[in-house]
Amino acid sequence: MNDPHSQVKEYYELWREMNWMYEDWAKSFGISYYAFLTLEAVWEDREECSQKKICQKCLLSKQTVNMILKEFQEKGFLYCTSSQTDRRVKLIHLT
């Protein structure tokens, strides 16, 4: 049986390898890994997706997510609406 340190080390090696695969896959479509994570977050939370939720889920900075969302909006991939419960919150929707 492996000791806990070895198990944690193996977990992180697999985690990094999986991230590299997703990064390569995203690059094959001409987007960054962070852009891929952002799109995935919007897709998974279609009804109530906000910039704050994306930041929390993907562990990305507000500035990074804002830049990605702005680029996708300019390309026509998504649009924003105001939340019914809090007008300060913009909900993000895929086109």
C-alpha cells in the first residue's frame, strides 16, 4: 500500500497531465486553456452564470475572466443580461 505522500504526488501528476491534455485540445481550436475553462463554466451553469461564479469555479482572476468574456462577446459567442434579483449582476449566455 502506498503511503499518503506518494498518493498525493501521484494524484497531482495525473491532474497536471490531464490539464496538459485539455490545454493542447483547447489550442487545437485556437483558444487558451483559460478560455476553454470559461466556456465550460458558462455551459454548465447556463441559467445563472455570472463572472463571479466563473472566477470562483475556475480559480481565475476577475481581470482574466473579464478579458475572455469581452473577447467572446465581440466574436458573438455570448451575450449578457441583467439579473432579475440584482441588477448589478450580469448573467452570461451562450448564443
